[in-house]
Amino acid sequence: MIRKIIVLLAGMLVTLAVYAAGAQLRPNHPDSYTVRRGDTLWDISARFLTKPWLWPEIWQANPQVRNPHLIYPGDVLNLSFINGPHLRLEPKVHAEGDAIPAIPLDQLRMFLKDMRVMDSNAVSSAPYVVGLEENRLRGAVGQNIYVRGLQGEPGQRWAIVRPTHVFRGFDQSNPEQAELVAHGLDSNAAMVNAPWREDTRHDGRYGKGDDLGVEVTVIGTAETLRMGDPATLLLLNATKEIRSGDRIMPVDDTPYDAYYYPHAAKSIPADAEVIGLADAMDAAGPRQVVSLSIGARDGVTNGETFAMFEPGETIHDDVASNSWNRGVGKTVTLPDEYVGHVMVFRTFNRVSYGLVMDGLRPVHVGARLRVPE
């Protein structure tokens, strides 16, 4: 299943015709490159092109290659300039399982989770974990968990989800000025009143605004052993320790597309930004997931790639103030600073989730999205 998540771009490889309208060669591009274990298609494209997200437009199938969908460690890519620049693959005999991915799956297993945006009432009314085997505070794989409100039958598999953010909108009467924010949730019933409590430590707007849905993250799966109230379930696997207050929902066997085709977005709302981080307290980096304030209603589709910029700071112009005092001059806002690229991999109506593909600095909440140049 997870191998299908990011085995991207099945029809990609491999004679690379670099067209003037589509891609530009890097000034310091190599004349040849030998593919190594640990490489990714994105990384290889970035060695030759200034816009690696354009690879679906520039890679063409090479009929001389037995399987043009795969590229392997040991393959040699040679750049030639006969009738224009071309990147040609020297085909070799390989084991099928050794092909390199577009993105390294081993690095993504802990980040590309099944995250869903759901109606708040649907989440709060879902079956929930009320207790754990031997009255433990946390549940681990192989232990029993006890669930209230469950309807089903023995042998049925379930997803265990944890509410992680609530999305709130402000000034929704004016779509051009509307703001979407993600407020963190604490769903641990042993620590806070159930079903959850919004974190109140930050911007003073927690609990306010229009409720636009709750983000839940799948953290494990369980199988029903015995029905009842509570029902007994066996914890089959988990990425985190299970605790009281976690919700039970149907398993989604295909939460992601089988393939992704990175491409630059043609347009983007002016206020699009990063609104949340997955498994990060303050900042995210390459191969981590962020939530974005745009979704299907804005025309966002899976595979769209955006550039992220950190908003420029507003400072005092003490030079022009002509004063010994500091911080009294007129204010000036510095330019936004580029931080990296993000590729959308799952889209909901108002929110989408993206994978940070590369970057020069950490990505923070509030980073602005732009069409890549």
C-alpha cells in the first residue's frame, strides 16, 4: 500500500528533451551522472534543471529501454546536444525491486499519514477509546483497547484516529479577505475534558471564528474481538501510543493517489499560506508534511507544486530617523524570503496537505505560497 503512495510518475523515463518553453538547464549541470542508491527522481532532475518539478513535461519514454518507467542505481545519464540538448539513459539489466523512487519512501513512512478533514460533529460523535488493558494510561501493539459506541461485528478492522487541529475561518462573508487558521487540539481525556480542548496558548482567538472542520490523523488500526459497550479490540499496529479519547473510524485502504505528477500551479489565491505542521512543534523541513489554507474549492489538485516564502519582518528605519534613539523611526517591511517548495498530495474542500520537497530554511506556520518562477 505504502509503496503505491509515492512511487510517483509511472510514465516518466527516459530520454529527456529539454525544451526552451518548458525547462532550463542549470548553468553548472553535469555532462553525465551515474545514478546511486538513495537518489530520487526529484534530486536527479534538480541536478540538470532549475525547475525539477517540471519532470513530467520533459521526460519522454525511451523505446530502447525495456521498462521505461524505472531507473536504477548504476544507470548512467549522458547529456548530449545533437539537435538540441537530450539526456539519454544507458540501459542495463536490473532486478525489478531496485528501482529508485521519486521520493524516498523510508523517509516518508512516519510523515505521510492518513489525515482527514471531517465535520466536527462527526468526529465528536464517533466511537472512542474509553480504557486500555490492565487500566494502563497508554496502549501498545498487541494489547486490548476498549471502545464505546462501536457498531460492527467481530473480526472487523478499524482505524484509530486522533483529532489534531480544528480549522477556523474569520471574515467568511468576504471570500477575498477570509482567513483560515489551524488551532491545535489536545484529545487526551486523561488530561482535558473530552472530546478535546483547543490549545489556548497563542493568538487569543481559540474557540472563535467559524468551525470549518476537524483534522484527524490515523495513528493505528485495531480489530474487533468482542462486541459490547464497551467493545474489546486488539491493537494491530500503531505509530503512537493509544490513549483514552482517541476516536475509531472506518479504515480507508486508499487514502492517497497511486501516482503523483508534480507540476507548477498556474494560479493561487493571494492569501494562500501554510497553516499547520504535522508532527512538528515550530518548523518543518524537507520530507515533512504541512497543511495549506487552500483546497479543492480554490482549484488545487494533487501534484501541484508551490514556492514558499517567509513573510518579511517589519522593522524601524533607524537610519532615516536621524536619531540616537533606536526603534523610533518609521517602519519598513522587508521582502519575503524564499524557503522551499511544497507538493500537494491530498486535497479537501478548504484545506490541502503538502510534502515539503526541498528548502533553504525551516518552514513555519504563516509561510506564504506563490506560483514557482
